Amino acid sequence: MFVTISGSGSARALAQRLGADEFVDYTTQDYVYMLTDYDYVIDTRGASEIHKQMKILKPGGKLVSLNAGPNARYANQIPELATTKKILFSLLGAPFDGIAKWQRKSYDFIYVQPNGQQLAAITQYFEKTNINPVIDSEYSFNEVNAAIAKIATGHSLGKVILIVDDEE
């Protein structure tokens, strides 16, 4: 498997440490002109980048977005979702699905919900596969404003952890 990671220049060392085969500095390079024939793209940029990201996929490739928006396939995976929301999500995702279908590729949306069931499942997966999350910094609960300010900059290299201690 060949993995390419994009980020600002300050993320290059982390990407290399994590084992990326290639790093693209999006502040100085346009990945559309550099990358081709990828099987998968994970989108964290959103709707404005979907068309560009589809270009780097090979036919049959899959784009999974964490940010661009839900589609019918996503809506249909949630049985308790109201019919009106399923229709709305289908309409919102139609442009993404249309681009993908026209190019013989696929588009999917993933929304991670903050609930105990998902956290337990991802914890089990991390333990089974020996994946270690990347932690940028840790803050005590009393430093919550500093933690929020760190996240707001958009320049953290990994997760920002807020430690909630019952004894404080």
C-alpha cells in the first residue's frame, strides 16, 4: 500500500514518522497536478475540494468524506432517521454522487458520533491493530480555554486532549 498525506509544511515530519510514502505541502503544491490513480481518498477539506479529489482517483476509486456532506447511502444506514431527513441528505449529496458516478467512482460520507458505543468500537479496533493515536497536547479541565484556542488555530499536529479529573 502506498500512502500520501497532505498538510502544511509543519506536518511533514509527523507524516514521515507515521510511515507516509509521500507528503504534499498543500500551501506550496497543488496535489491535482501531482497525484493520479489512487484507490482511496479521505476528504477532510469539504465540498469545495471534492471535484479536485475525484480527479486523483482511478476509475472504481472511492472518496470518503468526513466533511463535505451526507448523501442517500449515508442516510439509509441510519434506520431511525426521519424520512424527511433522508430525502434532504439525498438531495444534499446528489452533486457528490453525480460527480462520482459520471467518473465511475464512488462517494461516501462518514459522521463520527460522540457516543460510548462508537468510542468502545474504535478503542477495540485501535487495541487490536496496535494503532497509537497522535496526541498534540494535553490540557487540564481548568485550561479548557487554552485547549479550545489551540484547536481554533487549526495547527495542532494530532489530537488535543482535555483531562477531566474528578479530584479537581
